[in-house]
Amino acid sequence: MMTMMFGACDDSIVQGRISVRGNEPNTMLTIETSHGVLEITGPLKQQIWQNYQGQEIKIRVKLVREALGPGFPARVEALEIL
């Protein structure tokens, strides 16, 4: 299992390819980085979902939850699209 390194209250900038994973009703928006996969949440989630699928983007994020294991990636809140 790969672990992303985030500070307790720090924002991080991540870059990767946006994709939707899973089957309805359990889909999740993810960004696949060189360090692993992160689930994207927050107010920018819908905008990223609609406009950036399949594209490589850079976003500023804040860690919401550590990864729980395979199929349950770390969850981050998207704060800004860079």
C-alpha cells in the first residue's frame, strides 16, 4: 500500500490524470499521481468531474483521510485548480 505524505494542516500541490473509478452508485473522482491514487472531494469536485476527465492537471489539495487500503485511496479536498 502506498502512503502519501501530508502535513497535519498543510496544503499540497499534486499533479496527475483525472479519472472516475468504480461503478454506480459507488463511483469516485480520482487523480492518479506518480505517488499513487487520491480520491477528490470538496466544492471543486463537480467542476473537475465535468471539465477535466482524462486530462492531466495540477491542483492544490488538503488531506481529509488517509488511505484505508486497496480500493480505498487517501481522500483529499480540492482547494484550487492550478
